[in-house]
Amino acid sequence: MRFERSSGVLLHPTSLPGRFGIGDLGREAYGFVDWLAGAGQAFWQIMPLGPTGYGDSPYSSFSAFAGNTNLVSPELLAESELLTDSDIQTVPGSEPDRVDYGKVIDYKRALLEKAFVNFRVKLKTDEHLRGDYEGFTDFASEWLEDWALFAALKDEHAGEPWHKWEAGLARRDATAVEAARAKLAEQVEAHKFFQYVFFRQWLRLKRYANERGVRVIGDMPIFVAHNSADVWARPRLFELKDDGSPRAVAGVPPDAFSETGQLWGNPLYDWDRMREDGFAWWVGRVRETLKIVDVVRLDHFRGFAAYWEVPAEHKTAERGRWVEAPGREVFGAMKSALGDALPIIAEDLGTITPDVHRLRDEFNFPGMRVLQFAFGGDPHDTHLPHEYVRNTVAYTGTHDNDTVAGWLAQRSREDASEGERRERALCLKYLGTDGREINWDFIRAAQMSVAVLSIAQLQDVLGLGSDARMNTPASAEGNWAWRFKEGALTGELAARLREMTTIYGRLR
């Protein structure tokens, strides 16, 4: 894909405001798209849309294909006459600026189950609804059956990981699987319906955005969760022990985010097995993702060149090893199946070696630069705007960074380290600012750079502090919960961002 000079905003749908305890795909999402269009932004970047698992992280999902039904809008369900207005009361005890996942999950599940009962009644007489639903099952045929059965079995086993189910089901014995499918037929159908509702709402929203000149950048983690429908349905594609547990797991070695590295715990791919059918699972994964977004940001791109393998029994990621990955073959298979111009952004951050750059450049994927990483003192640091190349996406910060205002505040504390104080001084000198509007200074630096795309977190457009941080890597609590407040997206703010976008030649 050939990108044109443009810009966008990073915001996950969970962070939208609204009265149902979590951002959703309803009225506020459409309002955000209108605001983006008014601000002259060509892209809305989101995080993965899959059903979240432990820790509520969108990067740890029960499926690489299914949608997160916590994002379903109750108001749109009522508009579709699958619920009534009296069914969709505000989530009790929810906070307007934080997601309480425990309350939201129970609330949304109860609504969806009630909507399913009404759906089954309507389906008997509504031919349009029946046709629409059948169209969805065709659209999702690559993964829907496996997901719906996995989700029903997970309910049946009180949420236990699949490798702890009885042996026949854990190992997908054909007789045990078919018996479960018959026994849980209604629950399986319910989970198909839940996905139908999610995709119906999401694709309608995406179409609305595209019609207003806003394209969606999705996000794809390189690895999948062990406790997922993907590993359960296709265990031969992963490096597992005989009991179904991982032989080794993924992570990254010690870095600036963590002295002991990051132990993600995801199972590793059996690349030799994947090679046997031309990496069909990867081709299918990208094909399905591009049905619901316009561009894919590949998280941890360096793992396609080499990945950090840690023995499964280790408690930290300190003692692992780099293992070569067949990224060139994988992307070659994608090009053959999906076309030469793959709309992919390579998240090439972290421990990067020349082989990663060669892989990225061979397929002409734009890489990433993050302004918060730029001020360590090296005048040729690749994160400094004067070092950017055109085929780059410039970020003020990512979901793993503090907000820009929070970043500067941390370095302005009385007890800031000497290194932090040097970073602050260089940042202010480089940008020629006193720091009073450091968020706009960062946005301007990214916008005026040669990078083909410029992306700002919405938190940075709003000038928010560390309380609005989305995620702190290697931290298990307090993440993924931030929401912006209703009324924050003003016309004045849109006009200011649009003016800057126009000045620096990014208005599409």
C-alpha cells in the first residue's frame, strides 16, 4: 500500500465516553469519527478488537478473529428492536472516566443473552434479518464455528483454560467434540449471535468512517494467547507439550521498560508445520483482519525476523534466546495470496537488528518512530525528527507510553534522576519551547517531519497527564481503563488540529 502524507489519532473504542461503563460502537463512536473528519484527520488507529482475557488487555485475546462483545452498543441493540429502552439502564456504580471491567462484562453478557432470546423469535418471521445473519456466517466462516464452540465450552467449564478440560475435549477428540457440539447447540448459537451483533455494529461504523475520509488502522499482535480458540483448534501449529501446555513462551529481554524483561507467556509457533501449507493460518489471519480494518499495524514486527524464546517454567524473561523466524517466507505467502501492496505498518521498536530493517524494507512496510524515545542525547537517534525517513509513521507516544504531558512532568520532579533532567533539557531545547504546551509541541514536531504518517494519542491532543495513561508495560493492574470525558472534543480543538494538519501538508 502506498501511503499519502496524512495524519491521525490513536484511540481505542473502550476509551470513548458513554453511560454503559465502557466505550462502545454507538453514538459516541460516530461523534468521534465526525470530530476526526472535522479535524482533518485521515486515520483512526485502534488496538486489537478481540475478546480480552486476563488483565483485560486487548493484546491478550481469547481469539485472533472474534470480536470483543463488550464493545457492543446497547442503544443500537434497542434501535434494532432486539432490546427495549427499559432493558438498557446505566451500569450501576460505573465511573464515567474509568472502565470497571468486572461490572461491564456481567452487564453486557446479560444484555446480549436477552437480545439473543428476542433475536430467535424475530428470526422466524423476519426474512431480511435471516438473510443478514446468514451473510454474516458466510463472512466469518473461517473461524466462527471454532470460536463459538470454544466459547460455549469455556462457559461450561467456568472459564477454565482449555488444556484443563477433560482429555477428550482438550485434545479435540472428534467424538468428544461432536458430543459437546450437540449438547451445547443453543449456547454455540448464542455465541454466533453475539459475534453477529459485534461485527454488524463495527462494520457499519467503519463504513461511516470510510465515507467521511477516515480509514482505520487496526493492530495485530504477533502472538496469540495460549488460552485461546486459535491454539485449542489448531494445536499442531504451536510448540506445545503432550499435555497441551507451552514448551516455551514468548517475551522480550530486559529493556528500558523492565529490568527483568517482559514475559508475555504466549506459546510459540511451530514454523516448520506452518510452512507445510504455505503459512495458510497467517494468510487467513491477515485476510480476515483486512475485512474489518484498512491498515494493519503488526505489533512486535521484530519477531518475524527473530523472537525471544523463554523456557515455559521460567518466572522472568531474563534467560532466553533469540530464535530465527521465517518472516520473509510468511510475508511472501501473504503477497502471493493478498496482493503486492500489503497495507501493513511494522512496529519496529525495541531491540532492533539489521535483519529486522532488511525484512521491513524488502516489503516496503513503513516503520515507527516515537518522539518520547528521542531525547537520550544522541544527535543521530532515529527517533529524532531530523533523522526520520519518509516511509515512517511518527508517533507522539504509543499505548505503552505515558502521555506527553505526563512524560515531561515525570522529568520535572524535584527527585528526577540526572538522566531524566537531561532528557527534559534536551527536549525543550530541541523543540524550542518552554514546555507549557508540550503536547502541542510534540504533535507539531511529528506533523512537520518528513514521516508519511503522523499519529497522536488522543490523550496528547487533549493535553492530559499520567492519569490518562493507557498501559504501563510489565504492570498487571490499572491498565486499559482510561476513558475521555463527554464534551472534551470541542470544535475549537478540532480547528486547532486541522490548522496544524493543513500547515504541514497532511490534509487529505
